[in-house]
Amino acid sequence: MRTTLDRSTLRERCTAFVRERIISGELRPGEHIVEVPLSRELGVSRGTLRESLRPLEAEGLIVGDGRGHMLVRELHSREILEVFEVREALEVLAATKLAKREDRLATAAELRQLLVPLQSHDLAFGRQIELDLGFHARLVQLADSETLVSAWGRLIGQIEMMIIAAGPQRAADRMRYAEHVAIADAIETGDSAHVAAVVSAHMSDFCRKYIEDALADELRAGETPRLDTERPDAS
């Protein structure tokens, strides 16, 4: 029996460790990942640590600072608005495609099943994020369009980071069963206009909340808000 961890397992453990620190808020948006103390804490070389950060960079959770260092991704209010505008268009397209299909009842049932764990009121924040985004990812996948899946996938890191930055106290109640099951119910009706309205309302509501979070954080940090708060879609 193998008694030592191989290199790939070490990398995976380091990746999971850093991801958990980001989700928990121990590593905050905009904070640099300082390699020397972190590699010592994990008991790995800096090379192994750097390799373990690559999946997080690919996901969009961390980014380079242009000087050879990595930092936790930080989103500002304008970027959040732009992400939601694109995300809404993609998910409305996916959901309306599903509503037009003959197997929409089975599709709606599958989506509802994915949401069942969200009925629990004692889920860890990381698990909530996983379930919430898993539902939306599956919604897009079921539309059977590689282009649609690819476009949505490029947003995932930004979506994760806006939830993480909001933190469990502000974001947790936005990732509940009741906030999502209406989308599955709408798909089941087969009414494309109704489905589009439900998905758009879902996105608009949460876009507003995450923008409010970001604007509050920007003001606390003494920054000039990057979004015109007089705009109707930011109110």
C-alpha cells in the first residue's frame, strides 16, 4: 500500500485548501497569495504550490497582478452588471429552448431534483455555491448547445467571486430552493414568454443585490463607485 502522497494528490489537496480559504473569506478579493508562508503551512514546495494554483486561475478565482504574483479576483459593480447582462441572455436562451422541447416535463423534474438539497437550512456556504451553480450549469447543458455551454462557462469564475465576495451573511439566502424552483416550474409550462420572464426576473433581482453589495464595499473602501447609481438597472 502506498504510504506517501504522489505529486498530483498533493497538488489537488493544495488546490482544495486554497479554494476553501477563498470561499471562507480568509483570502479576500484583491488579496495577494503570498507563496512562502502558504507553502510552508502546506508543507510543499513553492513549485507545487504554483502548480496547484493553476486550476484556480483557470476557474477565474485568482488572477495575475502583472508582476508575477497571484491575487484573489476582485469584481467591481460595473463588472457585476456586465456579467449579469450576459448571463441573463444566455440562461433565458437555454430555458426557452428547454420549454419548447417535448421532454420538458422530464427536464423540469431533473432540475427540481438538483435543487432538493437546497431545502436544507444548515448547508455550508461552499456547498450552497456548488448546488446553486450546479443547477444553472445543468440548465445550460440541457439546452444541448456547445456554444452556449462554452459562453456560460467563461463567466463561472466571475459568478463565483461575486457570491464569495458578498459572503455567507449576504449571499446565503439567495441560494435557496424557493429562489430557483420557479425556473423549473416555468420550463414545465412550455410557455416560452413566461419562462423568459421568470429567468429575467430571477437574474434582475440578484443582479441588483450583488451590485448593492459591491457598491457598499466600494464606498467602505473609500473608492469611487464604478457604476452610475442613477441608472435604472442598478437601483
